[in-house]
Amino acid sequence: MMLTLIRKTHRAYNRVREGNMSLEGLLGFNLKGKSIGIVGTGKIGRTVAEILHGFGCKLLAFDRYPDPDNMPVPVDFVPLKDLFAASDIITFHCPLTPETHHLINHAAIEAMKPGVVLINTSRGAVVDSAALISGLKSDKIGALGLDVYKEEADFFFEDISNRGIQDDVFARLITFPNVLITGHQGEEVGTRERWSAPLFLAALARLDKMADGLDVKGNPARVAAEHFDDLLEGIGQGSDCAELVEEIEASGRTVGTQPQSSLSNSDLLATIALHSEREKIQAMAPEDIDVSDLDIAEREEWDDLQWERADRSGLLERSGIFDDLEEPV
């Protein structure tokens, strides 16, 4: 999405299909040397940083709980206002919380560089859509990429081509030539493989060994690593790994002098179950998620899956718990 916007590929694609090969208005820019601000440095944010590092970008980051030692590439953690002021492109990979609700508002956009490129693939309500329109009209925002939208539950994941878009704000956003919006495509990447618990345990056990620098036989992992991708692909496709499981059990998971994982099989199964339930929630249309058992007043007692249901279904937005928050700068 970022590359499409800065190289204006989406506009070039449509133009060529109409037989127009003119390059007028299609001059973009390269990523090399640009300052990129990453808001949220969890697993996705770290991966984005690693990819952008390969393009030769200067990386800035903000996270409420910064962990520089866990970053795969050099990144400067800075206050959010400094990130806004210094970044040519800002990409958001943060969860929706009371602190991140409308993180991007009129004041935040005013604090950014003229012509800034904004990418939001996290949660729709992280940005104030009205503020985005104002920023686009004034050219403060040079380009905008969205894979999420605050009111997406009303029409995302549906074919509404025969009845039109009823959301006036969304309809206005897609009129801008420098705006690219996709229908939460990041929700589904490739084909989801359903791993059985024994297969998943086998993969986790292999990962555990290799994290300690050993393969399942206790040999240096540099040899096993050569076939690691093949192993994961085979497990993902449901291949028989009975021999691998037997090998893992035979090793006793105690080979070598490196510390081993303290997770028991029951802990791993619980983790797998949690991951599976979260995937089910994320795969559902927001209106199909049952939240009848969720009481906003008791949200402090919710577990991870209850928060996931409340967020994915739009209950958090509808509850009004964000309404009285001060707008962040």
C-alpha cells in the first residue's frame, strides 16, 4: 500500500487501461533516505521496520512500552510529537485503546510535515476521518492509505456495488486521487492452515530447540535451519510428522547445556486454543459476533477474547466510552 501510493501505481494502472500512457502527474518518490514513523512496535511493527530498513529508510518509532532491544534493525524511539514533526511517512500498527482513539486528529495532522503520507492498517478509529478529509483538502496530507475504517462494520466484507455507498465521509474520502482504501484485506493473507494440536506442538517443540541453538537431536541448529522452511510448510499442509514427534519425545527436550522452555504441553495447548479462538473471531463479520454477554461496566474484568470480541464487533465504539476522552496531540 505504501509503495503503491508513493509511486502512484494505482493511478497509472487505471490510466494505462484507458490507453493513456502519459506520465503527467505520476511522478512519485523513492523510499531511500526518507524518514518513516512507525506507531506501534509489536510483531507487525517490528516486521515493517525490518522491511523498510532494507529500503534504506531512517526509522523512527513510538510505542507506549518501547523495547529497543527487541527491534530487528536500528530504530530511534522518540516522543509521538517528534515523530509527527520529522516523518515523511507515518504507518500505524497499534491496537485500539482509549489512548489511541482518534490518535490522528486535526491537531496531530497540523503537527506533521506538509505532504505527509499516512498509512493505517491497524484499527479504523485510530484516525478521525473528518480530520483526514480536512488534511487532504489543504494538501497537508500528501497521500493516504487505509485498510480499515471506523464504520467498516456497516459495509465492509459485502458487495454494495448495486446500492451505492451510504457513508458520506467514506464516499468523500474515495474521491481523492491520492487516497487508496482497501476493504480490510489485511484480515486475510494467503490461505489459513488449520493445524491440529499434535502437529502444532511438534512445530513449537522444534522452534524451542532451534531457539536454543540446537536441533531436535541436540546438534547445532545451523544444519537443521537449512530444512526449517520445508518443515513448517509440511506441517502447515498437514503432512504426517509422527516421526518428528517421536524424535522430539526421544530427545527428552533436554539435550545440550542451553536453557529449555518451561512451558508444558498443557500450557502450549492452552496457547493454541487461545490463538484458534482469536482467529475465529477475526474471521467473522462484525455483525455476527455475539456480545450479549459483555457488560461495558465490567470491562476491567474482561479476558483477552472478550476484548477481541468487543473490538471486532464494534461494541467499544458504540458504547461511547471514548466520547469524553481528550483529543491527543
